[in-house]
Amino acid sequence: MSSFSNPKINPIHGYFLCISGIFSLSQIASLNILLEQAKRDALISTVIGSMAYFLYAYWIYRIVKNQPPNQSFLDVLECKLGSAIAWAIRIWIALHLFCEILVIHKNNVTWIKSMILPFTPIWAISFPMLIVCAYLAVKGIKPIAITYSVLLPAITIFIIFMAVSTLKYRHYDLLLPFFSEGTMPILQGTVTTLRSGMPLFLLLLLSPHIQGRYKWKHHVIFNIVVVFFFINIVAGLLTTFGPFEAAKQRFPIFTQWRLVSISSFVEHLDFLSMYQWLSNSAIIISTSMFLFGELLTSKQRHNKIAIAAFTTVLFTIVELRINDTDFLAYTQAYYYPISTISILCWTLIASITTRSRGTS
């Protein structure tokens, strides 16, 4: 079977799909919450949260190494405890995937509507992106992974370009003094940082679609890149805008992009952030749509119906024009804590289920 006819992806592609979710959640939805929670100590929260993320990443690696080939922990759970419990968890995870993508897509639409296309109707922003994502989801996980493999090099170049271009605006004395906000803001920011890395849980759901085994060196490299991204992006915002001004920004990275220029003749390069953000968002939305259908049905026809329903409901909710302040407050007060606890519960279940197989 050729590599193109084989519907499965290699482990590196699995990491790529996870990084699209981590980038999207961090840049679009999490950063302003982190900066508002921890303010000047956001960097301390990020460092501590990154340590917690490393522990979580190691936990995930142990689980995926113990999972049987071509099966996820849900398949093993169904064999051991029956379909009722397994289906309850499947529906729970599917609901989480929907809410996760709602948060990302709603923030994307708000960003484009408020910052770039203020006179464009919401449906004209939301509909084209959802159609592209649904099309990729119906085509399968391999086209999604290949698409992101093509997009990722440019995304990486743009991230590095923005970081280097804004070095001249950074004032590192704005990071001091450390530990000035108290214990609780630091802990809240730590949890937000950890939550930003939790799309790594997708590795457990993608296991049936992975050909080959995950390697420790790839896992380490991937997570070092993620942690470097976390720390660099928070340090960049704090040293560029200061802790209080950065916390006021709705989309702080986009504001940072507006500082980028090439000499005095080429300015307003913030349009490059559209490629960066929309590419990451499109891939994680497509992946979540695909997994949503996989969790709820094994038949191709029913899978397409599930993806169509996912797309329709998502489009309808975004079109309701929910107040952005209320939506942000809901995300911070309810969604993040509940989803963090949920993902930890699923990871614990996966750990117990795979460990009982007697492999290591």
C-alpha cells in the first residue's frame, strides 16, 4: 500500500495536529485570560505551568506507549467495562470537543470582526471557514495532517519573524519585581498555562489513526518547542506593553503584530497574523470535527451527518451574537476549570485502563 492510499498518519503528524490546537488555544483564547489573572507574575505562572505541562506530557507519553496498536483507550475501556460506560465517556469527550472549538471559532470571528473586517457580516466570516473545515474533516485525518504539514513551515517563519522584529520594543525591567501579585493569581495563571497545553490529549484519541510508535526523542523535542513558545510569547507581551497594558488587550498578540515593520517603507504587516491564526484554527477545527464523528459513529455515512450537525450548530451559536464580555467571562469562570478537570479525568481513566493491560 502506498503512503498516499494508506489512510493512517505517522506519529509526527499526530504531534503537528496537537500543536495546531495548542497554538490556537494559546494565541486566540488563553493569553488575555492569563495576563488578566497573573499580570506582572504571568511569566512566573507560565514557567510553573510549563513544569506542570512537562509532567502531563510525560503522563500522556506513558499512556500512548501502553495503548494497543490501532486502538484508543476508549476501545480498551469498552472491552473491559462494557459499551454503556464507554459511550458515556465518548459523549462527554465529544461535548468537550464541541465546546473547545466553539471557544476557538467564536474568538476567531470576534477578532476578525473587531480588528480586520468591522463592516462584514458575522455569517460571511464564519461560514467560509466552517465549510473548509467540514470538507477537510469529511476527507479524513490524513488530508488534514498533510495540509498542516504544508502550512506549518510558513507559520513557524512568521512566529520567529514577529519575535525578532519586536525585540527592539522590549524592556525587560518591566518583568520586575517577581512575585508581586500574590499566590492566588500565580496559581490561576499556572492552571491557565497548563490548560493551554492540554490539546496534547488528542494523541490518545488519534492513536487508532497512527501508523508506527511514538518515540521519546520526538516527544521531548515537541514539548520543548511548546514550552519555549509559551515562555517566549508571554515574556514578549510583558516586556513590550507592560503587565497592565497587556492585560487590557483583547487580542494581545495581534496588537504586537501591529508593531512589526520592515524599515520605514514596509509597515502594517499584521495581515501575516491572519495566515498564522486562521491556519492553526482551521486545522484544529477540522481535526475536532473528524474526531467528533469518529467518537459517535463508525459508519462513514453517519460520520458525515455528525460532522454536518457539528458545523450547523457551531455556525448557529456564533451567529447568535453573544456579548463578547459575557462569553469571555463564561470561558474563564466555567469552561476552563470544567474542561481542565474533565481532561485530567479522561487521562486518569486512560492511564488506569492501559496500565491494567500489563504492559509498560
